[in-house]
Amino acid sequence: MAIEEITVLIKYLTGGKDGEEATVILDLNLGEFRKEAQEMFGIAKNRNCHLMLEKTNQVLDDSDTFRSAGIQNNAVLLLMPDMGGA
């Protein structure tokens, strides 16, 4: 069975960058990917951030995978700093 991969674009809104492409496997946990994205943009690991799907403005759950969240090839994900609150 082949490993299924997609390419996504990750943007950090306050970072001033256009974004970074990443190739990910569909069964990768979004929480793990978020941590890697924070590292990619030089954001402290202890800084609370979340991922949002740009197309729908849906906040993604760290416990989901790319597959279970229905994220498609060439999707744009936004890395958003947590502004407090629950």
C-alpha cells in the first residue's frame, strides 16, 4: 500500500512571509504538524497557536489527521497565534 501524500501551503499571518510549502502524509496528526510549522517559522514551542483552513476559516483540531479533517492537496493552512480565551 502506497503512502498517500499531499502538498499544503502553510502561512503564518504575523510572520510577513508568503508561506512555506510542505509535503505531508494524510495520516499525519495535525498537532504534530502544527508544532513543526511553529518551528519552521521560529515560533517558541510554548507559544499557543492553532491551525486554520483558509478556504473555510475552520479551526483544525490537533487530534485530527489531514485525512480525517478532509484537507485536500494544495490547501492553504494558516498558523494563528492564540489570542487568549478558551
